[in-house]
Amino acid sequence: MRKTLQFISVLACAAILFSAGCKKKETTEVDNETQSAFDNAIADQEFSAIVPTTNNHAVNTKGTGAQIGKGVLPCDTLSKISGDTLFGTIGHVDPVFELNLGGGCGQSFTDGKVRTGKWQIRFTEKMKNPGAKMIIKLINFKANNITYKCDSIVVTTLAFSPTFVKFNYRLVKGVCSGAGWEITYEADRTVTHYPKGNPSGTDPYTEVFGTANGTNRQGRKFTVVIPSGSPLVKYKACPYIQRGILTLTPDGFKERTIDYGYSISPNVAGGCDEDASFSVNGNTVAFKLK
């Protein structure tokens, strides 16, 4: 969900707009806290990207329980470092795999970030089995010189079928830091992927809902909610989130709402657009997801 929080550039504009409105009408409340949104984006974008990237590598790796181990290049697959892949047998030891982001592998991502360090991944069962877990540990991991740490990222399969895959993603005690600053972050999300899309077999898409919370670099706590009734929806055929609602509330400030609209399909007229809106204190600003 790389485009999840590219609304952050509009927040500074929104703060200026709302402050300017206050000069004209003293009863308008000034609410220009934008640091929480910036820091949530820094944490959420990278931690959330780890899960699908790991899954894509696991699918290409023999022994992870994937139906097809088709990776042929070193950066395509995970490397087994311990345990065995005989799931369900007596004496079985959960296999641990590794993705080494050095040697150029950390530069093979489509978003252009340079990544270094390692990810270690333990599989408790074949991931297509409900209840199976993929437990990710980060080792000396950096993305664009920002350090990301956590106790673990736990991915649990909830349902698996030919038409959809549903899993829970839980980030435990996440921390990201740079020169002189630190953000703490935790998240609990439910993700459903529809590889065949709608009933006609087109428009693959992913839905996400759940919660997150953290502390920004100024020490202010914040919470994030994506309601289950209005999950964020990202179609494979469109670079932007096309529908859903996300709310972010910094401690001591009003709730901010980001509305991505309601597009049914990217393959209909106007179905893939970059339009969204940001609202706080009754003020709404339309902006583009660019």
C-alpha cells in the first residue's frame, strides 16, 4: 500500500489554510499539528511494505510451503539458514529463512529506496493453512538511511481459497529512527487479497482495515483507524488507493479524516483517479495522491 499516506504534503497546506481562516474569524479553532501524520507515514509505509515483499519472496522459495518455488535469481528467493521444511512431521523444527538486502538485493524494490540489513523469517506451517504464522525479525535494517527495528512482525493466515487470501498483520514494538529523532509504532491490520478480482475474473485488488498507534518524534502519541466498514482498497491496475477512509488522531487534537473516495473498478471511466480529501474541524481540502 505504497500510496497509503501520500497525503502528508497537503497537511502543511491545510494547516496554513486553517490558520489563515482563524485570522478572519476568531471562533475558528487552529489545528496545525502535522508531525504525527508525517511520522505515521514514515513508519507505516516501510513496515507495511515488508509483509508483501517477504510474501513475494516466500512464494518463489522452495520449502516455505509455497505451491510454486520459481525463483531463479539470488534476490528472488529466501535462503534457509536453520530448521527443516518437513511441516507436520515428528521432530519437525520450524524453518528459518533469510533475505539478505545487501549485495544489490536491497536496491531491487520498485519504490527506489536503498535498503540494507537482513530479514529473518520463521514459518510455523505452510502459509496456505489457516493459523499458519510467518514471523519476521529485522536485523540491522535500514531504508534510505532510516533505521527500522521491532520485536517482530507476525503474519497469520486467516483464510485461503482460490478466490481470496486473508491474513492478519501485527507489528510488535516497532521503532524507526534517524539523526536525532525516534518514532515508536505498532499496528494490527487485516488484509484480504483477491488475486482474480471481481466475479468476471478481472481487476485484482487488496483490502486493508485495522488500527495503529505510535509516538511521534516530538513525544506526542497518536492513533490511526481504518474502519472495517470502509477499508482501504488498492487495485493492481491503478497506482492509487481508490476507496476507503483513514482517521488519524494526535493526542490533544481533533481527529483527521482522509477519504479516498469510492471507485468500484479501475477499468471503468474515471475508475482510476488520484483524488482524495483531508478533513479536520469541519474543514475539508481536496488533494491529489501524487
